[in-house]
Amino acid sequence: MRPDPGEVEAGLAQLEGYLRGRSHIADAHAEAEAFADRLPWLTTAQRAEVVGCYVQDRLALTRRLLEHVVGRAGELREEYGARYELLRRRLVCASVAVLLSAVALSVWALAVAGLVR
């Protein structure tokens, strides 16, 4: 049995998210290590604590930023969806008005030509 393409796509997206997350954690650790290297007077335990706190703060910041971006994307989706719906309604109304005008003009032209009474 072949897997559903939607499931495959969702699985790949989940895997990509996991790999991006792991990469971000690795970057945070590397930055934390570089920061701790600038503090040579720290003991081994202090250095480990500084690195751990740095990584936690960096990941918390990233989470807040991502939540903000996701929230804003939802707001924009709603805003642009509403704009699209309004434009669609205006286009339909304008199309109906043009069609009715063309019919009225045709009837008038036929009446003037004496073909319709």
C-alpha cells in the first residue's frame, strides 16, 4: 500500500522542522561556548552554568520570536483574506452592472432600430 502524499509531505515537513531545531540548538551551544571563552576566569562549573543559561535564554528568545511571527502570519492571512473577499465581491458587482448595462443598451438599440416594441 502506498502512503498518502499528504502524509509524506507532512512527515517531511516535520523532519525538516526537527533538523532545523537541532541545528538551531547546535548554533546556540556554539555561541554559548564562544561567549564563555571570553570569560577565562570562570571555573569549570561556572562555565558550564553560563553556557547552559546562555543556551536556555537563546532558545527562549527564539521561541518568542517564532510565536510572534506565527501570530503575525495568522493576522496577515485574515487581513488579506478579508481584502480578497471584498475585492471579489466588488468585481462580481461590477461585472453584473456591466452585463446589465450591455443588455439595456442592446434593448434600447433594438428599440431605436424598430426591431423591438
